[in-house]
Amino acid sequence: MLESLLALRGLVLLRDTVEWEGRSLLKALIKKSALCGEQVHILGCEVSEEEFREGFDASINSKLVYHDLFRDPLNWSKSGEALPGGPLGALRTMCKRTHPGPVTIALDSLSWLLLHFPCTILCQILHVLSHQDSCPGLYPEYSLLPFVPYVFCLSPGNSSTVEQVCVLGLLHEGLHGPGLMGALSSLAQTEVTLSSTAGQASAHILYRRPRQRPAYKIQWFSILPDLSLDLQGGPPLESQPYPDPDTTLVDPTTHVTFNLRLSKKEKEAKDSLTLPFQFSSEKQQALLCPGPGQATSHIFYEPDTYDDLDQEDPDDDLDI
């Protein structure tokens, strides 16, 4: 499933950890998008453009549209090289299509953006980027926001669909709390959590399908020196609840005041005990065929003087 992440489209969160960094996987997915002929935009915030382009050959680098926010994000040098409008202006530039067709937008990284902008603003921008399907211009709900000059959905006349946009967001999950992570997860169609087991990289992939249960898979992989993906397989894809790493599982039997399990001797004693309400064959035989010397009992009934022994209906003569 890792090799088909780009085909899923929408917002894809790449959640790396201290065990395994995620920029190599981000660059591998960018290379695959470029080889497929997609238009690729990169918003670089954490590393320089030269460092990010390392590993790509000349043919791949020529296809990448790089928006450099690392060199001078706040335009302090006044050199004119800074992007107009800052990061939000760069996102507006990404939304403007120069030609129809699929587009991949890589954000390196979402953690940097979250340190400089409120989570609500960033979530609204991500929603615009990953849902460019139904508005030819500006989303109406964003018309009163302060960053409206920098965020547009599509230029007039464009009629692309949401399946044509893939937003790859690198997120360092160790830097953010569960509330912020939950907000971003609710926007993502796919989440990839990277970890390492015995030196082997693994990707825990959660894919949310419309009107279906989420699909969850673990994929082992490695990144080759040419930034190609080498997949080692993994367990079969399952449709099951995703184990949320931010949720601590609590054993409900931890603090009970009684024993919920029986030992072997206790189970044998329980099985050999005959309960009073159990009518066994031995008890039935003893009641029906009393042995010699056992006292027998009889029931005698003497009708009272005023007992009504008439079997007919006593109200038969009433005219109702």
C-alpha cells in the first residue's frame, strides 16, 4: 500500500519519530510523482534548497517547483528573494494551476508551519489545498479571514477534481500534543506513522475510505541511495480499528476486589458440586422408587362443606 500512496490523493500525513526520520520517504514519494509526469510543488521550511535537492538527479530537479522559505522566511534581508506573502503566499501560488492534470504538493514541514501559525488557520488551508473540487474561486467560509489575500482555492475557470491533488505533509509528531495531532488526523485521508524495529524501517498506514471502515497495514521498507522505495512486504491489509498511539489502554480488571479466574483445584471442586436446583437422574430415581425401609408419604384431602365441586361454569346463567 506504501507504493500507492500517491494514487490515494487528498492529504497524506507522514508522521516521523525519533526512531526514524520521514524526509527520505517524502523525497522518495516526490521522485515517484515527478516520474509520473505530475506537477510537483515543494514548500521548503526546515532545510536549505541545496540540501533538499541532494539525491535527485538533474532530470528530477528540473521538474520540481521549489518555494524556499528556509533562506529568509520573514524577508529580513530585503533582498527581494523572499516569497511574497510568506508561507501563506507560497500556498496561494501552489493553488494556482499552470496546466491541468494531477498535482503533488509537499510541505516540509507541517511542524515548522505549526510553530509560526495557529492550528486553525493551517487546518483551513490544508482543507482548501486537498479539496479543490467544487469552488471556481474562493471558498465562501474564508471570505472574512485575515489571510484571505493569500489563500485561494482555484483560479476562475479551473475545474479540477479532488482526486488530482495530493498534499504530502511531513509532521514530527514528538513535537506536538494529542489535541493538535487529532485535529490534523481528522483532515487526512491517509496517515503514515514511521518507526523502526531492529534497525528496519516500518510504516503504519491508515487509509480512510469514504463510507467504509478504515484500512490499516504495516509495511516494511528501505530507501535506496537513488531515493527509490524498496518494499519488503508486510501483513495483509485489514479493515480494523486503528490503534491510536496517543490513547493509553487500561485493563478494566486491574483494581477489582474479587477473583475473575479459577484455579485448577477450584474448577474441579466446582464441577463436582451438585447444586440444589439440578434434578439429576439419581435424585429422580430415589423419589420415584423408594428403597426398602424408606418412609413413604401420602396426601389425603377431605372436601369442606361449602366447597363448590360443580365443574360447570358458575356464570353460565348470566345474561351479559
